Amino acid sequence: MVHILSGYQTRFGEIWNSSLKNLIQESGFGAIKNSGIDKKDIDNVFIGNMAGGKYTGQEHLGALTTTSLGLSVPSVHCEAACASGAVAFQQAYYKIKSGESRVALVVGAEKMTDVIGDEAVSILMGAGDSETESFIGLPFSGLYALMAKIHMNKFGTTSEQLANVSVINHKHGTNNKLAQFNTEITIRNVLESTMIADPLHLLDCSPLTDGAAAVILTSDDIAKEYDNPIKVKACACFTDTLALYKRESLFKLKSAIKAGENVFKDSGLKTRDIDVLEVHDCFSINEILCLEALGFCKEGRGGRFVEDDEISLDGSIPTNTTGGLKSCGHPVGATGVRQILDVVNQIQGKSINQVKAKNGLCLNIGGSGATAVAHIFGVE
Amino acid sequence: MVHILSGYQTRFGEIWNSSLKNLIQESGFGAIKNSGIDKKDIDNVFIGNMAGGKYTGQEHLGALTTTSLGLSVPSVHCEAACASGAVAFQQAYYKIKSGESRVALVVGAEKMTDVIGDEAVSILMGAGDSETESFIGLPFSGLYALMAKIHMNKFGTTSEQLANVSVINHKHGTNNKLAQFNTEITIRNVLESTMIADPLHLLDCSPLTDGAAAVILTSDDIAKEYDNPIKVKACACFTDTLALYKRESLFKLKSAIKAGENVFKDSGLKTRDIDVLEVHDCFSINEILCLEALGFCKEGRGGRFVEDDEISLDGSIPTNTTGGLKSCGHPVGATGVRQILDVVNQIQGKSINQVKAKNGLCLNIGGSGATAVAHIFGVE
């Protein structure tokens, strides 16, 4: 079994006075301190980052991370677009499970605001299929807008239901000191915000963000020496076609459906056993697609599920309880690790907007669903 | 135990009619065919690539690789500069060792010639420390030139000895149909070629290259159904400071020394047990530093060791028997996998320039030594 001791998140936002390296350092040292681990016991380092080379001119991020923390242990940079953080976490998990590591540090980090907005979006398009999407100028807002349009036409999902996703995420983020935005918004605010790609308004979209998050993973023998370690009960990763147009269904997240089925099967748990959920709301429609993919509601019913307040703190499945990508911000390489840390904090009983949680699930999506990474965490 | 069945290498060179995706496809399908594995048995895919985002506009390379091969299994892109291929291989190794994979495909690929030469070098500088190296315009030729100067001043290593490294690598590559260069060169050719960064001439430097290589790894139960699987006897990865100036010694590859010590310890083998060697000759001086770091000769004696023909096919340790980075070319993300495949081919008795080999060692270096990844492979 592999366990998470604790972690650390930097403030998410436009952090102009911190470089990528500074963010990595702050989160790495913070996770070491919060977990109580001795730095010299860390025997492996993993970093999730999507595009440090393009955003900051720095590749070779494994070595950057170890050198920043004064370590000389094995390290590797893992990338899977917006799922980079979760795939880095998984490599650490497998290395501990293989017996070749006892204490691993996983950092997720991205520094996106050192380039101008247009360039930042153009860099993100590297997560799509270069031949059929990025090079023709189709960004992710456009891809998710296509998915949203189809969902609306097929199931009657409304713009108000989409807006509701953002409203709830912003509500959950109001008291999150580490979030990029702390303002409550209304459905009217969303619907009156600039149209980015019909039907997605500005406030249906997560922002460009700087930030980092880190967690410490350990093997059984180390975990038992610490208070309140959280078990990694199951993990899965699946891929779908990189290009959206090649899929049988443009709105089904096949990779997420498979990843969800796998983590439920491997953990022996059902959706009703999950007390807290983190899903990938890069655009409001994606939170709806994730809820459907994981089976928390039926296909096509995600809009209504959100409208019925099922994902609020007192709903049937409290989701994105710290604000999600929309309110926390979305430093792409950091998000997967931030999601994991927030679920761990909930299970350890030290979260903001605390809910009663024994088991939690995280779903981190790369691109328009070409990569999906799911984890279930718990205490028993 | 983890095993390698077989693999495939594309031609290395300026492959103008193949995209990064084409190279990945050719190597992936080639490895599947050569190993005799059924494609549907592949349960994990790993890809090593340094800078696809900058060279080709394509990130999210794990999903690109699975989608290119018609797979939907877990996949992750691993990066560690010029050691990206070997770190990708290691993640596959640990996942199989953890019991979570039985058949993994590892691809290393880089497409470097779609940008102009200056830009290609500038992209490579992302492997150095952005704050103290890349942003001041210090490229890797300059960093390795510093290391060479110190080695020459301290140990009396000569330009002729450096040149000898390239001469031998080119000699080994003359009959390698997959190599970028098949021409024999002389010491005089090297010394009369353009000075790039004193003391390194043009012919001390490996070229910019497009190419891909892939191997199939399996668990014990699968390997026994195939002829001649090669065991992964040991693997190690260590890191040093990203910035060269921060190191205690500017010529000692501390990361490689530690990685070497570890693979020898874990395999129970000594240098005398190694029959074939692949080391990282991105610049001629680096082959000398690698030979010293691994203990094949004493510190400071690498130049003489090469001069004495110890690394030739009939020397005490046949090294880079297919041409090394200098003659094969150096598609950075592919090199680590190409090295592994070439050692495997030697041990399986199907290499060009065949030597008698039961055990082989590969050392893949990232940056100026910030990452070192070593593996020992063998049959018994």
C-alpha cells in the first residue's frame, strides 16, 4: 500500500514575484515541513509540468526540482498536458509500490503569466492535436464549446446549468486564501460575461494561473510512524484519441469512463462510498461530463444534477470543495496535485469547507479528454 | 525481474518527410513487430522526448503516442533533457516491477530539424539552468568546453585525444545504415574543423537529428514465452546541480559516478564483467568523463584510455559500437532508448559490429550532467 502524509500548496494566481523555480521550492519545502519528513529521507522526486520550456525557457525540470531543494536523488519530469500533475503522482505511486522508493516528493507546478495572454493560450494548444486542431487555430475553448453544443442539443442542457457549475465553484472558493478568485458570482454574471466560444462565456472558463502544489508519498513501513496517513486505494490512467474529431462520441469522455470504472473496481467502492470529489472544471461543461463519466449521475443528466445542488457542500457529492479550477485557478501542471492535496486535506479533517469524508476521488483530465487520470484515497 | 524482448530504430538524420508523429509510429509499430508481441497485450506506453512543444508545437506526447498506435492504455511523457529516453525506460521498468504492467512499450523520439539551426540550439539550452546559463547565452558546447579545458589543464588531456573519440565513433558508424553519418574521419579532420567553443571543434560535437527508437519490456511470465529476452539487471538515476558553476568539481560527473556505483552494486557485477558499453558522447569530452565516472579508467586517464584504443571493437571495453551520438546522431529524446536497443542487440547477437557480449551497460546523460541514468542488461 502507498500512503500520502501531507502536502503544501502555494497561492494560485498571477504570482509575478515568483519564478517557476521559486514556486517549486516553496511547495517542495512546504510539503516536507508539513509532512514532518526528514528531507534526507526523500529518495525520489517527480514533477508534473506541461510547458515550462515554452512558458519559461526551462526544460529538464526534474533536475531543476532536485537542485532547487538541495537533493541529488532520481527525478523525472512527467507531462500529460493538464493531467501532468496526476501522472507525475502515479509514477511515484508505482515506484513506491515496486519497492524501489520509500519516500517520494511529487510537485506539480506551472508558471503561465510570464508570457502575454495570447501566447499563453497558444502554448496550451500544444495539448491538442497539432495536425488537426492547434495548427488550424482551434483552442480548447473551441473544443469544449463543441462538446457543450452537442450535449445541449442532445440532452437539453442549458447555458444556465453550465453557468451553475461556475457559480458553485466560485462559492466554494470564497474563503480559500490560496485561490485566484474569492468572489461569489451569479448565473447572470456568467451569462452576461463575454462570449468566448459559443456557448461558453468568459466565466465558464478557468483562468491562466501561476502556482504549485506538492505531496509526500510513503511506503507502509514509513507511513505507520506518522499520524493520519491517507491510503492511495486505487489509481488508473486511460487515453483516448488526441484529436476530438476522431472519437465515436464527441461528448463522452471515454478515457474518464474507463479510469472511473477501474478505480471503483480496484478499490471495491461505489459512487455512494465517495464522500468528496475533485473533477476537472477547466470549462464548466467538463465538470458535467466528468460527473457523468464517473457515474455520479446518468449520461445527459449532469446539467440537472448541478442545478439540483447535488455537488454543493451539503449535496449528495460535495465536489471541488475548495473552488475547483474555476476559482482556485488552473496552473496546468499543478492542478492534478492540488486536487489530490485538497481531497487528502478533506479526509484528514483539515480542509476549508470541511465535509465528513472517509473516501475521496480525484479526476484530472488532459486536453479534451485524451488523458484521464483517476485516484481514490481513503482512511480504512 | 523485468525483460526486454526487442525493439526498433528509425533511421537517424534529417528526416524531412517524417513528422514527430510519423517517427513515433514507425518505431512503435516496428518494436511491436520485431518483438512478436500482440499489440493488444501492451498495457502501458511511455515516451521520452525533450522538447516536442518547442520543436514541433506538440505537447501531450503520451496521448499522441497511444493515439498514433491505436491504443488507449495509460501513457506518460517523461523528460530529463538528453536523458529523456532512459528515464522513460525506467518508469516502465518500475511499473512492471510494481506488478501493474506486464507489457510496456517505451518510445524515445525527437524531431529537431523542423526549426532552423540557431533556434534548435536555443531550444536545447532549455536543458541548462535558465537563470545562470541559457539566458546569458551559454550553450552546451560552451559548458562542455569549460569541462574539457579544466580536464586538459588538470590532467594533460589533449585535443588529439578528444578528437580520437569522434574518430572511433565515426569508424563504428560506417556500416550503420540507420546512422546520420557513415563517413570515417581522421584526427586531422577533427582538428581542422571549425572551432565551436575552444577546445571543441565542430567534429567534437554530436549533430542535430530527427529519429526515434522503441523497445518492448515485459514481466517474467510473458518473457519466458519468447526467445532470447534480455534481463534488466540494474538501473539507477541520480541528479546533480542543474547549473555547472555550482558543482564542487566542474569535470566530475557526480551523478554518473553515483549511478554507476549503484548499478554495479545492484547487479553484483564489476567493470570487467561488462562486455559492451554505451556512453553519452554529446561532445567528445563527455565520453571521456563517462568512462572515468563509471570506473573503466581512472580519473584523468580517459584521454589516454581512448588513445590506447581500449574502446574500439577489439579493445578492453567496446564502446558505442554502432557509432555513438556523434555518428548515429542525437535526437535527444530518442538517444537513451537507442543506446539500450543497441546494447540489447549486441547481447542478443544481432548487432552490426557484433562483439561477444553477455552483459552491457548504458549511461545516458542529461544536460551537463544534472541527470545521469545507468542500466545494466544481461542474459544470465
